[in-house]
Amino acid sequence: MSGTQSQLAGLAARNKKLDAYASYVERIRTSMFLAVELYELWEGLREHHRDESEITADMSEAGHHRGRAFKRVMLLLNLIG
């Protein structure tokens, strides 16, 4: 592999890592917003149009996606270094 090809491969690997990390951060943010929404519902701090079961279902799904995003970050860190 030439120097240019090696640099391009390194850049592509770094972009994959950054994309995986950005996805993970977004999943964390989603989980946090859902937790706040549920807390506000419990405490009666804000009027909501969704009930607790809908929010907790979304939280469960968000947790699943967050876990997958974390695994992707860890795999890329281990594979690409």
C-alpha cells in the first residue's frame, strides 16, 4: 500500500470512529431527554401528551440503541486502534 493509500485508509478509519462516537453521544442525549420527560411527568412539572408506558417503552428502545452504539465504538477502537 502506498503512502497516500495508507493515509486515506487512516482517514477513513478515523471518520468511522468519529461517526460511531457521534452516534453514541446522540443515543445518550436521547436517553437523557426521555428520562427528563418521565421525571417531569411523575412530578407534574409539565403537561404531557404521552403517558408513562409510552415514555418507558421509548426509554427501553433508546437503551437498546445506546448499548449497540457503545459496542460499535468499542469494536472500532479495538479493530482500528
